[in-house]
Amino acid sequence: MAERTRNQVVAFRVTKAERRQIDTKVRSSGLSQQAYLLRAALEEPIYVVGELKPIGRASCRERV
């Protein structure tokens, strides 16, 4: 299997409140921040076990 190299950086600015929301969702997901944001950006549903519903896009919420 070919080894994948991630050598590109994606950075963006958020408010303190947005950062707290992101951190809370990342912690709830049990994923690393990188894994969480990659999945969210690539439109894959992220399920938080305690809530059993996807986090993110409205189209994902309609599947529940």
C-alpha cells in the first residue's frame, strides 16, 4: 500500500466562541482535531455516541 504524505496546511481564523464550539465537538467525537475537521470538511457524517446524531451539514441531519 502506498504511504500517504500530508504536507499541505489549511489554516483559518475563528472567534473565541467558535473555537470553544469546535473544541467541544471535537472532544465529544473522540477524534483528533485533524480527523474531526477532515471528516467535517469532506462531508462525511460524524456521529457523537452520546447524542446519536450527526454533527454538521443539514443534509446529514436529514438522514437520522
